[in-house]
Amino acid sequence: MKKFFGNFFIFIIVLLVSLAAVPWNNLSQWGITVSVLTDYEMYIKGGIGVFALIISLIYLFIANSEYKEYGYVNKITSRVAFIPLYIYAIGIMIFGGLINYYIYIDSASTTNLLILAFFGIITINLIVYGYIFIKHFREETNGKRIAYYILLFEIAALASAMTYWFFTYKLNNYSSIGTYYMILIAGAGILLYFIHLIACSSNSRKNQEIEEMEEEINDLTKTNKKHRPNKHKKTLQKDVVTKNNKKTMIVSNQQTIVSSEGNIDPTNLIYEDVAVDPEFTKTIASDNKPNSIEYYIEKPKMFKSLDPTFDELVAHVREMPDVVTKLDDDRITFYVDRKPFLVLMNLGNYYRMVFKYDLEKGIRLIIKYPTISKNKSTREELWFKANNYGDIPKDIIYQIVKYSYDNVNA
């Protein structure tokens, strides 16, 4: 439902802003006889800006709330928080550029030419750098996201004020200006929006296989939310959360973590009822009784000496700047800026890593190392799983950790 309303608001804003970018000095030439639109043109266009501001502000609060609760922001929420003010700033700058074009035609001077060039350069820069702005707008923390929004609001407000000033005090004979073909601006804006929807739909189909692969692992961030302490329960400790007889703890970098898991033989999982973390596997021992000749055959040794060991790897990750460590009964989760990038589980003679990684690089790892596989994660994010039996080189382990750390916001 939120996605539907988000796309609906974006469509309405695109339609209104496309119309706002067109001069309304002579609506009768397009078969429109509502004179009130011409009489109150600037007020109506200002009202469109206020509407864009309200919608974007509402979704900004939603985006910050999502980031606070889950550690990430949904794409549609981020878009609706950013796009309304962004395209309004572009639309009003286009309208201001048209006004200054007619001012320059009426009175050609270097000053008027420079003003016209200013409007053109700002409009082009807003369009060109829009993708970068919206990408960072989604990935930043709440404080930085608010700072981006304030900057965007200032640009939209400044563009509106300048356009209104030139319209009111510098433009002459507005009603007699020829604007018959200017309606194409609105058509171009709506057409570009539909092209954008088609492109997004195409990308969605291309990523369908990725999304299906991501159905192996539960939503890490939402699970982290479930493990948070209830502020209204006085019986909970400050740093420890007790739930379902399990404990989670945020560990400072000054504290030492030493693992103490027993050895687990993966070749025996089908016979022994082993408690496996449901976040990272859906494998459940169907029976703990011998049911084949394999039970009586000596199993080959599958393990090598681990380098790095589990404790060495934990210590290495905790030495990275700004890393926060969350210790659970069965796993250790590492965060940067409240976003998880690595989860470690100690299974004694081997350990499991769940890490955020680039798809292409992750596929290369899967091809080269059979114990690495793709895991499900939150939407639009890529997570992989590695079981290290001692066969993954030390430099590859550290490379995975470093890349996951550097790309936690990717």
C-alpha cells in the first residue's frame, strides 16, 4: 500500500510540476478558458510547491523512522521524500529561465544574458546530478539525510523566490508573449516519467533472479529490531536483551570475546538433532536415528587448521574503525553506522560467515570456493554465506571482511 501511494504521489507531482513549468499567459490558445488560472498563476504554482513540500516532508519522517527501526530506508520511501521538491525546483527553474529568456529578448544586455545563463546552468546541474543526490539521500544517516533535505528545500525556495521576483518586477507584456509550443514542456516531462517507469520495470525483470536467490536468509535488520530491549519493561538490563532464553549484548571494543563452541561434524547433521540458526539456514535434521549404511562407515576428515581462527577473525573485525559488536548466544553481528555488514557463527572446527557483497564479485567467489553460496537478505541487498573449513585462504577471508566493511552502504 505504501508503495502504491508513493508512486501515485510521484505521478501527481510530475504532472503538476510539468504544468507549472509552462507559462500560463494565454491558456485559450490550448482550448482552456478558465481565466482564474491566468490571474493567480504564480500563487497556484506556489501552491504546487507547498504540496510537494508537504508530501516530501511526510515521507522524510517515514524514511527516518525506517532507518531508525531497521537500519535502512526503502527505495520508494526515499524517492517520495526526495523527488517532489527536487523536480519542483527543476520545474520552477525552467519557468524562471523562460521568463528571463523573454526579458533578454525584450532588452538584450550582458546582465540579462548572464542571468539567463545562470538559470540554464543551475537547471542542467540539478538534472545531471539528481541521480547522485537521490542515491546518497537514501544511504545516509538520518542527520545527513535531513541536511540533504534542507539543502534541497533551500534550492527550491530560492528558485521560487527568484522566479517570482523576475516575473513580478522585470517581465513586461507577459500576456502578449508567444507560448503556443511551450505546452510541449509538460508533455516532455510526463513522457520522461513514463520512460523512467519502463526502465525501472525492465531493471526489475533483470533483477528477478537475484531477488529469488535472496530468499534464503531472513531480514537481518528486522530481526535485529526484534532482539532490541523493550523500553517499557523495567526487568531488562541496560545492555542485555533476554528473549526466548537467549541473550544479546552490545560489546565495547575494550571487552574481550572468546568463543567456546563445540565441534560439529556436518556429515552427521542428518543423524543428530543440531540447533541451527534459522536466520542462515532452513536445514533441519529430519531424523536422528541411523537409517542407512552410511551411518556405519567411517566419515572422512573434512577439516583443516583454521587460519585465521574464529577468535582471530573476531579480533580483526573489531579493530576496524567505528565497528559496533552485537553478541548473541549463537552469533556475532558487526555494524557500521547501525548497518550490519558481517555475521559470524562459531561451529567449533569450522565457522560460518554471512557478509554483504557485490553480486559479480560474490559469484566469482562462489565459482572458486564451493563452500561459499548466495543467501537471502533484505530487499535490494546482496548477502552471501561462507562456511570456512580451513579451505578458504586467509587473505580471501580478510578481503571479504574488508570489502563488506567498505561497502556496507552499497
